[in-house]
Amino acid sequence: MEKSPLKSLYEVAVSRKAEPQEGSYTAYLFDAGIDKILKKVGEEAAETIIAAKNGDKELLVGEISDLAYHLVVMMVECGVPLDDVIAELDARAQKIGNLKKFKQTDRNT
């Protein structure tokens, strides 16, 4: 079975953290620390939102990819295994009828 691109990306990030390579952006992020990594996650999330709002699918694909990359770096930095996230997503995919009732609010107040 072929490895998923996300799994490959995660493994590269783990490798860069364990054995930093000069000139590697991933190694730079790990060296800069969690605050820099979280800043990049936030920036990429905002850029993803803007691309979605503007309706530019090509740009949106790029921004989603940037966000996914920075999320993976954050996961590695925080010690979150990709398999744990995949297992959680699989568990959530099995749920049916879990739509929460949302309180109606007056958005004009």
C-alpha cells in the first residue's frame, strides 16, 4: 500500500526535528520554537479563510496545503502522532445524528 502524502510529510517533519538539515525551513521552524510555529499556523489559517472568501480555488488549494504543512509541524513539536489524529477523524466519521442544537441568537444586538 502506498503511503499517503500526509504521512510522508509527517515523517519528514519528524526527521527534520530529530536530525535538522541546514537550509531546511522545517528545521528552522523547530529551532525557532512553538511560538513561531503557532504564529505560522495562525497566519496560514487566516490566508486560507481569505482565499476561500475570494473564491480563488487555485490559491485556496495552496493555502490549505500551507496550513496543513504548518499544522503537521505543530503536531510534531507538540508530540501529537499523526495516527492519533487519523484515529480521531475515523471515529468522528462513524458518528451519525450528532448535529447539535444551536441556540438562536439575534445577530443584530
